[in-house]
Amino acid sequence: MRLNQVTVSVSDLPASIAFYQRLGLKMIVRNDHYARFECPDGSSTFSILLEPGAKGVTQTVIHFEDDALDATVVRLKREGLTFDDEPHDQTWAWREVHLRDPTGNVICLYFAGENRLNPPWRLKD
């Protein structure tokens, strides 16, 4: 089994499309209520579904890994995106920063490298 995609509800489809394209995702499907993106690295996809009453999810966090996290944050700030915090190192060996899409969905941009799947505390098979 493999994860195909994650879909989040958005209240403004055009603004959300622009936001996710600015993050670097490539739109591969679009209609009047839905858009699907291909992540630039790997084979995962991400989609958004128009739901006019959507308020954003604050308990679920969408994670996108970026090998050049700090440089990406600098670029995105220059392009006008606002972040909730600055890139910082976590005790779980990830470097991360948070922002929100136009609907309020929480996005975590992070870099974990080898620690993403193989942290020192990983359970043995």
C-alpha cells in the first residue's frame, strides 16, 4: 500500500492554487472545484477541494519536506508569504517552519534528511 494523495478543503480555489504553486507544487488537474498537484520531488501528490464554508484545519498539519529549507523560506518571504515562526531545530531532529494557506490550513515546511524515516529512536523491525 502507498499513500496516493492528501486532499484539504479550501474556501478560495484560485488563491489556494496560487499559494501551492508558489510553494513549488506543479498543478496537474484542475476544474471549477478541485485542483491536484504533483510534488516536485518524488511521486506524491496533493489536492485541494473547494468548500466555500471551509475554515482551515488547525489540528492536522500538512508537511512538505525541502532539502533547502532556509533558502526556500527566504525566497517565499520575498514573494510575500507570511510565516507563523522562523525556521528552527526541533528536539526530534527536524528543522521546521510553519505557515498557513489562504483558508488557514497549517503547513509545515521542514528538513529531516535521514531522520525522516530513520531517527535514532526508530523501532526495530
